[in-house]
Amino acid sequence: MSTKKGLDTQTILSATAELAEEKGLESVSLLQVANRLGVKSPSLYNHLNGFQKLSTGLAKLALTKLDSVVRNAAVGRSKDDALTAIAIAYREFAKENPELYKAILRFPDYRDNGIQEVGHAVVRILYQVMEPYHYSKEDTIHFIRGFRSALHGFISLEEVGFFQGTKANVDKSYEHLITRFLPTLTIREES
């Protein structure tokens, strides 16, 4: 347990993330965060101005972690190999951090420039991976939207239990989704 002396925004957000994963994102309160850190809740206001700022900070933390995971998955890979690694890493992040993943899904609600920048950084990685395919900007947008939607749809259905009770291996189903989606890409020759 932290003491007041070491209290900073990052410590508060880390404690909030831990609580969210333990109790559920919707169940976290400032009082719980303060109790976890061994401080009185007014002490948190020295670093974050209320629950909305805490929620915003948590979303930024989640997006930063996802950015790191996606970036690390893509490093040293290209084309289908990079997209496959990203898809696998994306699902692993969502499974290991289901409540942080939920915080990310609120992204369109955030008006904070810092969150917007981190959120767009994740998508920029996909744009970089798509460059060797020589798609037009519009076709790249369509593919990335489809790719992200396919990943998120699978992850969301898995999270709420739609795949329980079936004999088919869920990991294998995800692999099939990826391996069947990627062949829709064809490398276009530069003009």
C-alpha cells in the first residue's frame, strides 16, 4: 500500500486500474481508490480533479498500454505477419485487461486531446503496417475499420460468453477469423 508521500497521478491511475480489474470498471469509486492507496479521498484531488478526470486518466492509461502492445507486436514484422501478430496481441490485451479494454471503448466520449492522440497512435500503427499493400487512403480506412471491427466483435462476443459450451476451440476460431480475413488483402503495384 502506498503512502501519501509517494502519491502521484501515475500511482493513482495504477491503483484505479487494479481496482477496475478486480471489481469491474463501473464499481470503482474515488473512496475505494483512496482506501487502496491508504489516503483520504480529498488527497486524490491534488492530482486528479474528480471522478471524470480519474476516468479520463484511466482511459489514457489503457490506450497507452494497448498502443505499446500493438506496437511491440508489429515490430520486426510486415504485411500479414504484422497484422496477425497485432490481432493476437490485441485479443491477449483484452483478455488480460478486460476492464481497461472497456475503458478504451468509451474513446469517442472523450474530448481530452491527450486521449485522442494516444487513441490515434494505435490506429497509425495499422496505417504503417498497411503501407506495403499500396491501398488508396480510402481503401486503407475501409480495411482498418473492418479489421478492427472483426477483432472487437470476436473479443466482445467471447467476453460475454457466447462461445461457451461449443466443442470448437475458441483460439482456433480466432485464428480462422484472422487467416480468412487477411487474404482479402492483395498487394497493389505502385503506379
